[in-house]
Amino acid sequence: MPGVTLEARELSKWFGSRTAVDSVSFTAREGEVIGLLGPNGAGKTTTIRMLSTVLAPTGGEFSVAGVPSSRPADIRARIGVLPESAGYPAHQTGLEYLIYHGRLFGLSRDEARNTAVKLLGQVGLSERAQSRISTYSRGMRQRLGIARALVNDPDVVFLDEPTLGLDPAGQREILTLVRTIAEARGTTVVLSTHTLPEVEQVCSTVLILDKGKVLAAGTVADVTSTDANRQSGHLRVPPAQVARAKEVLGGVAGVSVLSDERRDVIAITATDGMNAALSAVVDAGIPVLSFQIDGARLSDAFLAMTRGSTS
Amino acid sequence: MRLLIAALLLALLPATASATVEVAVAETRIDSTVGAYLNIRTTVTNTGAEPTGKLIAHLNVASLNDVYVDLEDWTAAPTQSVEPLAPGESAQVSWDVQAVNAGVFNVYAVVLPNGSSALAVSPPIHVEVAGRRILSAGGALPIALIVPLLLGLAVYAVRRRLRATA
Amino acid sequence: MTAAAGERTRAHGWRIIAAQECRDLWLSGRGPLLLFAYAVLLSAVTYLAATNQILNFLEQRESVNLVLQIAVAVGVLLTLVVAADAISGERERGTFESLLLTPVSRGAIVLGKLVAAMSLWGAAFLVSVPYLWVLGKGVAVVGEAVALGLVIGTVLALSMAAIGLVISAVSSSNKVSLAVALFLMLALFAPTQLPAMPTSSVGDLLVRINPVTAGMHYIQLVLLKGHGWTQDLTYLISPVVAVVAAVVALAVAGPRIVRLAGGVGSG
């Protein structure tokens, strides 16, 4: 079994009286891609900032690659981080930027240059190595950020919302890169996101956070099965009847109306099958134009667990 | 006028018997140009056996070649007070004066002891003030133009480099 | 990261940061542009001073003193502004977190940024030398003026750069940092414009406790009034105290205040 590279115990952070992270504990192993899931404000970024020693925890402790949190500089030497909304010096070239960060991690000038050239190749930026970062697209900057996170050949890589603001092609490129990092290098990757398909695609384990607390942890299959009886579905009714249908569904025990994805489609979840929901709508004389059961997915478990925060 | 005021002050202060004071100057000759500041430094020493009372030190400028001297123009504060000195004790007294006229002058300091003792006078400092050296504005013009021009070129080069690699 | 790499980071981290910060300052256009504006100002003052020597009763030493005082004041101001932008500016540009994520210590980050800010003072000082030379040549005052500018200017610039970094580190935004720094600079420099402050004992005390006015007054005493360098050393107490206090405060508080978010009490 691969060794433990990351271990957090009862990690907490308060900002004044507000609790951002509340007693979070988990472990991650070599080569594992762990998805940190949660709605906005769940505490994902704060957790990553604590684990990357940028923020001091209010309570609890952690270790990275066996280095305890009491030695922050040594931890920083063993991790790579792509911060959320990272900024880049616009006037530097991608190559200059990576060489500089390589030097900050103690590489000699030549080592830093060689590493920078290699990493730029791995993230597909070789051709733009000598261009100013100000001319890079958002996707290119994210790839440069990932290259920067790898400049010290880290044991653990934290990627905070790496696909935010990218088009589907850009998202796919980044996720492929994430998988490669974990598989080829044996690096532990902590991927923070609120985009569920990403997690299902690349993560071996997930940690669902809400309001700073861990709601569920384990493999994707484990977490999905914690809410196995819950089913979700989409019900399409005439637009004029949507409000009434929601009212009717709201009165059915075990059925929850989730969100308005489209004007005429109602997303629902039910704990004991969909029959009761469907009967109630039909009995109320509302025409059902279409009905689709989505089955049990990570997104269902996530939405069910974080209903209060996401609605 | 100031001497008169000093003498009046002297008369008003309580007498201290047989105090003897000497005034020495740091240099005996100064060559300068008109408009320059001169720092006149003196040392006042109590050479008597008794402590002095509070002393008044006064600077004066005398012209040796009939150039008109208005002491007010040379210094705004020719008179300074000196704290009482114990026997053998010294105090440094200095004046910043501006040589406002060209010519040859003697500058000297007078210390007025308390009571009926005689005035103590420093040796004169021979001051020769040469006529004003005039720097032409034209001399400064090349520097005033060249330095910003060179830096302007540096700014242009940096901007161009940034644009070229953008 | 190897042990050798860790050792290199500990030993040279500040130098790597200083070198990069200097490159950013001087090759991104901001440093040369500030220096160009500085040179234009000194050119104008020098030309006017030289003209006034002919028209008015402005002695050559007074011209040199005037230009030196302006050179030091504006040079120190520019250093303070660059220092005040160093941390809060990076926070706003989003590049500070990447720096905090390296194994380089917070102290090394501060030291690197301090050196970069001081490079602006060094350059400003070099630019001022030809102006001092052209006004002071012929009266054997140039060497003294240059030495005074270097010593007093460096002491003042170092103290202001250290204070600027502290302001930058604790400010909630870059705007706040720059505003506080400029206010501080005005508050410290305004008394230099008051006439004949040291003639009263209270005025003299005010001049002495303000490091900027004390430093400027010392320059005036040596350069203009012909005092010896050691004659009025007491005027240098407050500049020296300021630089020691600011650097010590930065060294002690640096690790705590150099963090991701600015503002008092933020985490």
C-alpha cells in the first residue's frame, strides 16, 4: 500500500468568531488524487492554505511527507500549489517565471533553467516560453501555474479550482495534466473544485466539505453509496404549470425540489423512489411532458448533503 | 546698540567677585567668498579661582578697509548667553555668520562677565571675503538637458524591449 | 528538494528575491520612469538655481544645498513609495501567495524587497551627482555635498524604506498603503519648510526628533554653514534611531505581518 503523504488531524480555522474550517481530518497517499468538494465558502481554499502553511491553523495539526506542521518552510519545500486566482507578473516570460521560482526552491541557475524548459514542455507551453505572461490565455496561465507547482518535484500538489473560467477543451487539458502528474510522478494531488464531473473523472477519493465541516470522505463509490436510496430526476411540465408543480412536489414526503436549471424543467430528489412524486403531479392534473430518472451519482450525494448551501 | 544692551544686562545681574574669563578662537584667519557662511568657533574659559555668573558672549565684525558693516546682515543672533562656569571650566560658543560684503574684516568675540570685571575679548579673526564667483546658468544647462535625455532614452529602450517581446 | 537546495534557499533566498525585484523594478519600466521624472525635476531646480545665482544673492553653496536637499527629499520619497507598494501591491496583483508558498523565509522576502527599494535610492543618488557637480564646482564643495547626500540620504532612505514595508505589510489594500506612506512623508517633510525652526528651543527639539528635518538640518549646517562633520552629530541621533528602530521592527515583526492578507487582525 502506498505511503501516507498527507495527514490532517482536527484542522480548524476561525476568522474572528466565524468558523471557516471545523475539525477537518483526512489522509492521502502517494499517487492519489483527492477531490476537495464543496459549495462556495465551504472552506476548501482555507483548508489548502493551511496545509500549504500560508495560513496558520487555529487548531489541529497536519503533516506533509512526514514533516510536521511545526516546520512550515520544510513543508513548503515538499509541496506545490496552484492557488485560486493566482496572479502572474505580466512582464515576465513563462521561462523567466519558472526559473525564478526554481531558484527560490534552491535550484542552481542551470538546474532551474533545465527544470523550467522540461516543465514548459510537459504543460505544452514550449513554444510560448519566451513570450510575456501578459500575452497568455487563461488556460495557458493555469498550465504555467501547474508547472510552477511542480518546479520543486513535490510530494504533494494542491490545485485550487484549476479549471475555473476555462472552456471545456481547456478543462479537459488541465484534468489530463492532473491525472498525468499523479500517475507518472506518483505525486499526491489535492484537487479543490465545485465542478463534480471533474472529480468523477480524475479523483480516486473525495472529501465533501460544507460550512467548514467534512460531510463525507472516501472513494467516489463510497460517497455515492452513502446516499444510495436517494434518486434524482428531471420533470418537464408546461412552463405555466411549473410554479404549481413545485408547490405540489414540495408537499410530498421525502421529495426535494433542487433548483431551476431550465424554465420548464424541475430537478428533484427523492429518498423513496420517484413514484410518489410523479403520482402527486399527475393527480394534481398537471401534464407531465417528460420525466427522467438520473440514478445515484456523486452529484446527487453532493447536492443532497449540501442542500442548504447550494440552493 | 547690542553692546549697550549687553552692558545693561551686565549691570542688572548679581555681581560675582574676581572671576576671570578668557576667550580663544579656533582659527585666526578665514578666506571666503561673498555670500558664504562662516562658522566662528570660540572657547570661553574661566581662568579665575571663583565661579562665574551667567555670561554674555557677543560677536562683532569690524571692517579694515572702510566697507560698511551692518552686523544684523551678518548674523541674526550676535549675542548668546553662556551658562556659569566653574573655575577652570570651558564652554564652546559658535556663531554662523554670512559674509555679506566683500572686503577685509576682523571678527572678534567679547564676553561680558558679571559684576565689575573687565570685558574679555578674543584675538581677532582675520577674514578676507573675495568678490562673488558667478556661475553662469549656461554652464548648468548641458547637464540639465543631458541627464533627463539619457534617462528618457533608457525609458524608451525598456518600453521598446517590453513591446518587442509582447 | 534536496538538502543542498534547502541550504541554498536559506542562504541566498533574499538575494534571489532582491535580484528579481530589481529586475522587475528596472526592466518593467517603473524604475526608469520614476528616475526620469526625478531627473527632470532636478534639471529644473538646477537651472533655476544657476540662474538665481546671477540674478539674486544666492551663493554657490546655497545652490548646492538647495539641490542636495531636494535630491535627498525626492529620492527618499520615491524609495518610500516603492517600498509601500512592495507587499500590498503584490497582494493585489495576486503574485504574493506564490512567493509565500516558497521555502524562502518571510525575513528573506522582506530583506529582498528592502534591497530592491533601496536600489531606487542608489540610482537617484547617482543621478543627482552631476547636478551637484555643475553647481558646486570651483568652491570645493562637491565632494562634501556628495558624501553628505550619500550618508544622510542613505540613512533616511533606509529608515523610510523599512517603514514603507511595514506600512505595506499591515495595510488592507495598496491604496491605503500608498496613502499612509505619502501622508507620513508629508508630515515628516512639512517642518523642513518652516522658517528658522531651530532658533527656539522647542523648535530645535522638533527639528531634532523628526529624523527627516534633523538630517536635512545637519546637511545644511555642514554644507552651508561650514560646520565640521563632527560638530553637530547630535542632529543625527534621530535619523540613526529611526533607521535602527525601523529595521529592528521589520526584522522582529516581519514574520508575523508578512502574510497573505493585510489589515490589522486578519488571518
